[in-house]
Amino acid sequence: MPCFAKLFLLIFCLVLVVESRKHRRRRWTSQLEVQRASHIYKKNHDMTKNRKGKTEQLLRVDDHDFTMRPAFGGPAIPVGVDVQVESLDSISEVDMDFTMTLYLRHYWKDERLSFPSTNNKSMTFDGRLVKKIWVPDVFFVHSKRSFIHDTTTENIMLRVFPDGHVLYSMRITVTAMCNMDFSRFPLDSQTCSLELESYAYTDEDLMLYWKNGNESLKTDEKISLSQFLIQKFHTTSRLAFYSSTGWYNRLYINFTLHRHIFFFLLQTYFPATLMVMLSWVSFWIDRRAVPARVSLGITTVLTMSTIITGVNASMPRVSYIKAVDIYLWVSFVFVFLSVLEYAAVNYLTTVQERKEGKLREKFPCTCGIPHSKTIMLDGNYSESDANSLAGYTINQMVPEEERQEKMVVHLAVSNESNSSKKRGLKGHMGLRIIQNTHAIDKYSRLIFPGTYIFFNLIYWSVFS
């Protein structure tokens, strides 16, 4: 037993010696790595300090007055511009503006920033150097809101070439005004412009121009809008005059938008058309069903009013008539006329019944007339009903004028043949039955749909 204890103690001591040596070796290696990293860090830090001093010396930022434009006192300095449109974020009809995100780049030459270089490489800086040198003071005309993106840092880049050429780039989101014409809304196309101009320098000091003509404007192929189809992007330029300060070069980014019509077909045109067609259902309902026809007419009128209100709520309050207003108001008139049509039918029916009542009181009995019978024709009889009156002929008991006014036909029994009876009856059916309520509904079934279809043909041929 003591032998095993001694052996175990010996093994334990050997393990301790080995582990202590390994620990000392790791600590020594670690110290070497720290010293090496510290040496490299100090070396790099020194190089950065030296490079910074060389950069300031190369660009000679402190040796010149950069509050003045390059070549001050000489000809106008040319400043080329190109733009890459990243996104067209929104178009607002109510505010009459649009929001666009773009990369705006300026190109000019400032010999004060030239520096000697053996490899002819440029130097690139961020926005901190921009505040120390001269840059063009370009602003957006008719801009409502704009800002330079600053996440995670200011999105500004400055690149200086050995010969003094400078590239100055910014990422900007701008909301600018767009004068829109809604006379053909929603079948319209809109042309908007983003305008760039120098704020302080006239055309005698600074000449803005598109660097590569129409090629100076680039757009992302993924640009799309929910309500518009982007048809065209192009550039133009011209001089702008201010009476107090003079002439300025102005650059234009123009784009044309065509509105998608399918949304408005589903939300406006189809519901309005269905309401008009629904109002025609009352022409096939019995004129005595007053609650059914009145409730149907009022429902369609109120629905049309709601559609008109909803469309105008999302539009600016312009003083002229829009294309959608023409369609909706004509549809509203058709719905309203269908209500008036039933009012006329109901009124004429009431008048007819009163006249019939008076005539019944005036001629209560015809018993003294052999083989005769008095009936009332109020327009409800069809030709088959009239032909079924075989054996009846006209009786002159009622004067002609009174018969035409009162709409009474007095028929007596006769022994004429059926053919002669029919001919005689058809001849006397030419009496002036002025107030025929059934005819109003019958004609309305044809006139209302035909007129509305004709209006649609004219409307879509003019505005589409």
C-alpha cells in the first residue's frame, strides 16, 4: 500500500511540472503576440498620421480661399450634372406633388485641388472634406421637402483627381411640386419635372449642363408605381430669369406618367353602372307596389351619392369638371329620372282613378238601353282583351268631346260578324287615350337603357 501511494505522488508531481511548463510557454507566446500586434498598430497609426499630413499638403486646402469659385473673375465655370433615379416613391393628387430618391452627381475642375501623382490615382473622401472646399450650390426649384440621407453616415462622396477634376455625389430624397391637370381624370396622363438650378451663381459665373445629354439620366429598371405606368424619362435645359438677380441655368428631369384605369373601373365605373341598371328594375315592378319601387329608387340614389362623395374625397378641390364627374353625374341623373318616372306613373294612375270614379257617379246605370253594356278602358286592356269584346259597337250616348276627355267607351251588343266587329273596334281604338300609365313603363324599358348605352359609347370614345 505505501508503494502505491509513493507511485501516485510521483505521477502527480510529474503532471504538475509538465502543466507549469505549458502554462509558461503559452504566456510567453501570448506576450510575443501582444508585442507584435502593438508594434503593427503603432506602425499603422503612424502611417495614418503621416498620410493625413500628406493629404493636406497635397490638396493645399489651407492655402486657398475656397469661399470663391474656381477661376474667379474669369469665364463661367462649367459644372456637369448626371442623375441616377433610385425610386419614384409616391405621387399625390391631393397635394399635387411627387417624391423621388436619386443620386445627384456634379463634375467640375478646380485646379486648386490638383496634386502630383505618379500612378495617376484619385483620392476619395467623405462629407467632412466637403465643408472645407468649394462645391456647386445646386438646389431643387419648387421643392417642398428634401434631405440628404445620413444613415449610417452622410451619403456624400467626394473624389479628387490629380489634374483637379472633382466628382461630388449625394443621395437625396426630394418632394417637389407637380402641376397636374385632372380634366381627364382618371383617364389622364401627367408630366412632372424636377428642376435643378444654382442658387447664387448666375450664368456668368456657373454654367450647369447635362454631362452626357439624355444619357446623363439613368433609372432603375425596378421603378414602378401602383396607380401609374412610367412612360418616359428625359432631360431638358434652359435659362431662367429673375428680375432681381439675372439669368440662371436650369436643368429639368421630365417624366410622363399614365394612370392605370383598372382600379377605377372596379371601384367607380362598375358600381355606378350597376346602380343605374338596378334602378331600371322598377320599370318591371307593378305600379301598385309603392313601397318596393320607392325604396328601390331611394336606395340607388343614396348609393350614387356615396360613390360621388368617395371619389371627390380623394381628389383636390379643383374648379373644373373632371371626366369621372361627367360619368358619375350622368349616372346619377339616370337614377334620379327613374324615381321621377315612377312618381309620374303613380300620379297619373291616381288622376285616372279619380276620373273613373266621377264617371261612375255620372253614369250609375244603363238599364234602359237594350242589349248594351258600358265598360271603362283605362289603357290596361291589351288588343286581345279588346278583341274579346265581340258583339259590341260604339254607342253615341256620350258626346265625342266628353268621351275623349273622360276616356269612356260605350259599347252596345250587335249581330255583326266577328271580322266586322274587330275592324270596328280597332277603328274606334284610335280614340285619344292620353294618359296611358302602362305605356310610360313600357317605353322607359327601352328609352333608359338605349340612352345610357349611347352615352357610354360617346364617353369612352372621347376620353379613352
